[in-house]
Amino acid sequence: MDDHGQDFPAAVRAVLAEAGFGESALGAEGVHVVEHARGVMVGWMPRELRELPSRRRGPRRTRSGGRRDLPGLRHAFGLALAAAFRAAGFSVETRGDEWLLVVRPGSVSSPARPTA
């Protein structure tokens, strides 16, 4: 890619940093940025979500060892990221529950193409 091609991912990372979301290392939990043909994919990959404190009524229940993924939390995080990118003037598309595609200016959208 030329230098101009590197400007867009850098701009996406700058919006993330300004919004308080630092990019995580490869394989670590957190926010990830992946270059895409039409722009940059941004997603949140939690390794594990710890059990949130709740008011307990009655005897203490045993904790399950399985991972609890909170769809509401993931959705809220996606909305916050999309709002930050849109406020910065970027176009954003949703890619499933885990990824946003921040579209490179001038990228042609084709409804016949499968979503990544």
C-alpha cells in the first residue's frame, strides 16, 4: 500500500484513541483493528467476561465455570464505537455482532458482495 493507503487506518486508530479505546495486541482481549479491502474492521474480542456483581437474594449459588457473553454489553460497545466514528465523519457498517467496518472514503458498496 502507498502512504495514502496507510493514512486511513491511522485515522481510524486516532478516533479510537480519542474515544478512549486503545488497540489490543494480537491474540489479546480488547479492541482489534484489521485492514479490509473497503476500509478497516474494528471489533471487540473479549477473552472472558467476568461475572458482574448483582444483588443476591437467598443462599449463595454456585458459579458456573463457563464463559458468559453479554450480548447487551457487546451491542452497547458497538453503538459507542459507531457513534465515535460517525461523529468523526466516517461511514460505518455493522458486520455481525462483533465487527464494524469503517468504510474508506470513495469505496464502492455492492449489495451483491458477501459480508466479511
